[in-house]
Amino acid sequence: MDRNLRSHWYLLLGCFAFIGFVIYGASLGNSFVRWDDGLLIYENPAIRGFSLANLKTIFTTYDPELYIPLTLLSYQFDFLLSGTNPAWYHFHSLILHILNATLVVWVLKSLTKNIWVSLLTGVLFLIHPLHTEAIAWASGRKDLLSTLFFLLSTGFYLTKKKRMSLAAFTLGLLAKVTIVTLPITLLLIDYYKGEGINKDTVKNKIPYFVLALLFAVIAYFGKSQMLQTETLVQIIAMAGKSTAFYLEKLLWPTQLSVLYPYHHTIVFSSPDFLIPFIGVSIIGILAILSMRYTKIIACCLGFFAVTLAPSLPNFAKAGTYYIASDRYAYIPSIGFLLLLSLGIYAVSQNQRLQKVSIGIVGGLLVFFSYTASVQSLVWKNSETLFTNVIQYYPDSHVAHNNIGNLYRRQGKLDEATDSYRTALSIRMGSTLGEQNIEAIAEFETNIANALATKGDIDQAILLYNKALSSNSNAVILSNLGSAYRQQGKLKEAASKFKQSLMLNSKNPQAFLGLGITYQEMGEIEKAEQAFLDAIELQPLFAVAHVNLGALYVNIGRIDDGIAKYKETIEINPYFPQAHYNLAIALRKLGRNREALESYLTAIKLQPAYVAARINAGILYAERKKIDLAIEQFKEVLRYDPDNGRALSALKQLGAF
């Protein structure tokens, strides 16, 4: 590549970066959302730094459905640089998207030799609102990263660098297996270039097909349980509806959502499925007929269909159907946007219609940019994300349930209960409701959990028992055991935990609850064994480690308790309770300086941790650091204005 050409690509990359940051810059301040971000990032011990153990974990496990070791490796890199600061993860994802848009221009220029069409397609790809999910959702990294290597592999193929192409394809498959269709898209490229699809061109793709088959087998074991629940007729019917939906959203991207639920039975003869299927079939037939005059229409739509195909069976999750997911259109959109750009370019070649084409381009740029910017802020936090779903799809029981979970964590228990009841009502009213008793029992359990947290234990127990009557579930039994423990009915609680373990002997939560119950009953040896059983089942179960540490401290084995707390902190350095408990144990041994450091760490992780602030204030006062003590007690009053201990301490210290 000569110097002038290289400078042109750098200029293009700079322009795309500027546009990308103008549109998506505000979203860099978004938080993580409780939609896989915990599972993959901030609660995932496997991404907490580079180590042989972590590398073994990411290369030998699923997420739990997808095999994405390279994506998890990229999260390890992010964690090394920023811990769990979401801004860096979002920044990294945006950079990947900007690179992908630049690569779209490179690949299409190599293929079509038309720089203006390639540039317009790249810009539309950069700003299209349907791509916002992949960019603004930290867990969407797998789509961005796999696309990067998909495009690199395609570009290297076009420039006759087959080894580099195969290497890029392998890396892309390690990021997300849905790019297995690359060999077929390369055959489409051969056809477009006039080389045809014959024995030689297919033989040339054998290494690509071998890689694709290998990773398809790996992917099947992650998705096999889900795929076994769907029939071929259902897959075909939903494929038509989903394809029509994506085409609509690519042309008119409004009312975008993280969820597009469908709550009725899939019946192929229903207008809901028959009309989209007929429409998509007509488009396909017209594309085939157009091959008599031009190859480009069939190739663009063929690329769209082929790259979309792997995601089409993925519509049934937890007993609910979903029409689409925005991120699934990330690669397929290239085919549609190329066709759109070619159409605009063709119009612009007519001198009388040049102003029309300029108006179309200008309108698309403004509309797409504004919509993408607004949509990126939908991902600001979990509440904005699921509130957006409810705004456009109020029948999404999953959104109401997740909003309920959010309210429950915030202590808004009445709102949480209302959200859970709405979710339950929607699920029971759905035509699929009777087919998924487990889902209904789950919602009843969520309502009971909220009631138990509010202190309405009697009503919670009634709901737990109602859920159990329709679904004898180990989780529900474990929750019922917790409710009985809160009531002080320790024997009943222990009985329910044991019943839970009879149904599922590998439930660490039930062992944890049983251990806490035994401890309250004064049966220390049984409590210790239950905690150890929980840890054996789930070695990284931080809460079980903390409870075992507390047990040791309470019976005077303080050194053992401290060791257990430190082990917990190694597992999860961001667990404030572990730092707080460690401080208490250190204080018992008179190691006050270390205790203060641990209290301050807990406060840094959880600023509203009132107990930690009070204890830190006391230690500061004992060390004659009065200003710092006053600061801690005043901070307590910010979070708890009527806190008696803080008010008394401030009076004693002469603060008022």
C-alpha cells in the first residue's frame, strides 16, 4: 500500500471515529445492565485478569450457551486496564464498531471497485440505529469482535491472502460462532466476480468449511437443549416473520427494543406468519429472476439471508418466543445497506434526479444518526432499558419481571411486587402460559421473595406453597426455607432446605440456607459442614465463604475466619461484605490500622454502607483524627438522616 493510499485510509478512519463519538459518545457514561453483563463481566471471575486458570476456564466452557473464548479474553484485557469500570468496556466496543465500519468500506471497495457506493455503505453501517444494541450493550462485544474478523477474513480473501483469511476466520469463530456462514458468503463473492460456483471454487473453500463444521459442532452442544424444543415448521414460520421484521427495521428503525416478544402459538397458516412468509418469498423470487439482468441484487439479498440464517432458530427462550434481536442483524445489514447504496447511486447518475439522491442521503444520515444516539441512551442502565421495552411492548413479562428485580434491589418493595404481579398476569394470560407452569411458578416465587423482604412472611409462605403445588421446584423449596427461617421457625426451615436438596443435591444456595439455619440453631458442626458442601459444589461462591468465615469468628476461631475472608476477597475483590467482615475480625485482634483499611475499602465499594462508615468513624476518633471521624459520621447522615449512633457521635465530637 503506497503512502498516499495509506493516508486516505487513516483519514477515513479518523472521520468515522469522529462521527462515531459524536453519535455514541454520551453512551460511554452508561452503566452495566442486568442483562448478561453480570454473567459475562462484572460478576464473572473468569475475566478478572490473565492467568492459566482463567484461560482454561474461558477456553473450556460456554457462556452458558455460546462458546466465546476470544470475547472473554477481550474482557480480561478490559479488566486489566480498568477493573469493572463500564466506561472502558463501552469505549472498547465503540472502537470495534468504528473499525468494522472502516473495514466494510475496504471490503466493498475491493469487491465492487466503486468507492462512492463503498463509502456510503460504510457510513450507513456506522450510524444505523439497529446496530446500537451491539455497540451500547457491553455484552454485545461478541457480535462486534466476530464481525471484525469476519470482515478481515473476507478482505484478505479478496486480496489473495488465504492464510491470513483462514487465521482471521478462526479468530472470528472463537469470538462468536455465528460467522460459520463465511464459506458460503465467499462462494457468493466468487459468483459475483464471475468465477462461478463450481468444483474448483468449492474445493478452494474446503479449509473454511472444515473450520465452520468444527465450530458448528462445538456450538451445537451449547444450544442443543434449546433447539430440541422447536419443530421444523415453527422454525420456518418464525424465520419468515423474523426476516420481514429485520428488513422493516433496517429501512425504518423505530420502536427498537432489547426484547420483541410473541405470546401466541406459532401457527404457519396464521396471518401473523403466512403474510410475512409470502412477502419474503416474493422478494426471494424477484431476486432470483433479477439474475438474468444483474448479479448484484441476488448477491446482496443472498448475503443478507445466509448470514442471518444461524440466528433464525434462536427464537424460543425460557418458554417465550422472540421475533428478533437487533444484534443479529449486525453482519446481515451489510448486504441490505449495500443494495440501498447502489440504488441511491443509480438514482444519482441521472442528472435530473441528483438533488433527489442528495436529499435521500441527507435525510437518512440525519434520521439514522439522531435515532442511534437516542437509542444508545436507552442502555443507560437496567431501568431505562426495560422501561423502553415496556413502552413499546407492554406485554413483555420478562421486562416487568426484570424491573421488579431492579426495584427489589433498590428496596422499593411495593413497586417490585406490583411489577412481579403484572409479569405473572401477562404470563398466565398468554396462550403459552399453560405450556410453561415453571415460568408461572417462578413469577409467584418472585412475588413471594418481595413480600418476604418486606417482612410479610405469612403471605410469602402462602405464595411459595402455591408455587410448589404446581411445580415442585428445588429453588422454591429453598426460598420457602429462607422464609421460615426469617419467621424463626428453624426446624421447618431446615426441613425445607433438606427437601430442596433431595430434589437437587447440587444446589449450593440450599446448602447455604441450611448452614445459616443450623448456625442459628446452635448446631455449629452441621452448619460448618453445610457451608463446606456449598463451597465444594461452587468453589467461587463468595457468600458461602463469608458465612463460613463469620461462623469461625463467632466461635473464636478468628484466624481461620480472617483466612476465609481473605480467600473470599481473592475470589471477588468487589464484595463489600467480605471487606467489612474482615475489618471486624481484625478489630477483635487489635489490628486497628488494617481494620480501618478494610472498612474504607468496603465504603469505596459501597458508599451507602452505613455500618462500615460508623465503624470507620469510631476508629478515626480513637486515633484522634477528629476531622476524618466527623466526615464519616456526616456521610452516614446523608444516607440515614435519623441514625442515632451517628448523631450521638457528632455531638460527642462537638460537630454540632
